Amino acid sequence: MKKNLAAAIGVIGAFGAMAAASASAQTNVQIYGIADVGIEYLTNAGGTPANSENLVRMASGNLSGSRIGFRGTEDLGSGLKAIFTLENGFEIDTGALAQGGRLFGRNAFVGLQSELGALTFGRQQNALYDLMIKYDPMTFSARYSALMHDANFTGRIDNTVKYTGNVGGFTATALYSFGRNQDGEVPGNSRVSRNIGAGLNYAGGPIGVGIAYDQFQGNTIATAGQSSKRIMAGASYDLGAVKLFGAYRWLKDEIVAAGTPAVRADVYWLGASYKAAPSVVINGAVYRTDRKGSQADPTSFVLSTVYSLSKRTDVYGNLGLARNKAGSNLGLSGVGSSIVAGENQTGVLVGVRHRF
């Protein structure tokens, strides 16, 4: 692991050096990133009743996943541009690569852009992330957000062709993946790990409203005929100092163990963001999962305060509660995230985030 990490850091450094060296000749290349880390206290974090202990830890990527990225454009003339993004995710508390150890696990794509929209190819975010993130007051942060209830809200997909276009206040997206992970692109069976998605969003004046669809197939030939389907809708209304949010996600998941019925579950939430002062924003939300045919329906409550020290640096504090019912195991870092099934979890997190 240390050798792989050293090699990855070396590649990133070499890429950064090349980008910096060519900046004078190609000024449309940008290096950017986020460093986010905090100290968190969690109750009932042992994972089993016999080890149901409290935990104090350092946690990376709390409001925003820590990352370093490279993006750029080249003017090809007649309104056409070449575009690319390579974005690495990492854990700032350990220096380890995130997204399963991928070098550019957050995004890795290249494409063409014109007034008609952008067509991109590579590892990219799904339609739920692209359009629905704006309807969560916690913006799908890694902890203490809607992401606790469904990790697929920030799904990233390999081998993807995506179109994104903007007309007036409307944004439309559509994508197709030949294999959403390394199990896809199987000769003779194009359904294995296939992913499709689409969505439409409108933003005008104080109103925002959007809808998105995501569907992927099983990762093996045996499960390729089974699918996991999500439909999500969200809305927001800006009152000035206060902005209101609401969203709903429908799920039917057939990719389950043999002999197990498909999962039908809904997630919905309400939240608000309050600009208490020019440098202070307070966010709050209530999230709930309703699993059909089961009483295991967890609810979570989040309150977050962000204080901006500058345009690039802020400090924050989060308070969260995950309430489990009938054996559900929702933790503040997600379902099954070191939480004793049926027990509640309280969390307090303070941290600092810097953008560069």
C-alpha cells in the first residue's frame, strides 16, 4: 500500500509540475483543491452490542471531500472547446487515496463543449449528484447529510458518455455507462454493470426545481437482468436570508441475494439554510428513510454552522443524531457505518476547510 501511495503521489506531482511548466503556453489549465479535516465524537460506535463504545477520532472530508484536481480547456475555434478534468480524492488525516485507491477517483474525463452543450467521456458523477446536490442544505457532505441515507447520491461511474446542456434557466443531462465499475464491459453481455441516467433542473429567481433518474444493472452475468432504479425530485425557495429545501427519492432495488424480495424504500427530507451574518451560515435538516414492508425506518437530524475566515477558509461545527428503529443501523457516516443495530448515534464534529 505504501509503494502504491508513493507512486500515486509521484504521478500527481509530475502532472502538477507539467501543468505549471506549461501555464505560460496554456493558461487555461487550472490546479485546484480542497483540504477538509475535523475532530469527531460519536456514541455507540463499536459496531456490536458487546463493543458499543464512544469514539473520538480525526475525520477527513467532512463538509467537502479532500481533493486535488486539474482541469482545463482549449479553444478549437467556431465556439468549440476541448475540456478535461482529472480529480483525485484523498484522506487528509492519513494521506491515503480515497475512492478505493484510484488515482483520479473523483473524476477523470475529457470531452468537447459548445453552445449546444458538453459531451464528455470517462469516470463521471451520476445525474443524482449533478442535479440534486443543490437541494440538500448539507450538499451531500460525506457525513451529516442526505448521503447517510443513500450512498448512491454521490455515485461515480466508470466508462461513461455524458451530455450536459444549458438553455435559459434549464439544465439537462443524460448519460450511458458501458460498465459502471471494473466488472462491466463483458463480451457478449452489454447489460453487466450498465448504468443509465438523466435529469432536468430549472433555476429562476428564488425558485429551483429538478428531477433525475438513475438505473444500474447487476455486476455479474447472473445478475445483469436485475436493476437498481432511483427517481429523485427536489425543490428550493430562496427568501433572502433563509433558503428552504425539500427532496424525495424513490428506490426499487432488485440486486439482492437469491430468494430475497426486491427492496422498495423512500428517502425524503426538509431543511433550511440561514445566513445569520455575512460570514456565518447555519444549516439544518431532517432526513428519513421509509423501507416498505419493514419497520426499520431510521431518521436523522443535523445542525451545522459554518464561519468563513476568508473567501477560501472556514471553520465549522456539526451536531447530528441518527435515530434507529426496529433494528435499522443508520450511522452519521452512513448505513452500517460502525453503529450498533437498533441503537441511536449522536455526533459532534468541529473542523476546518481550505479551498485552493
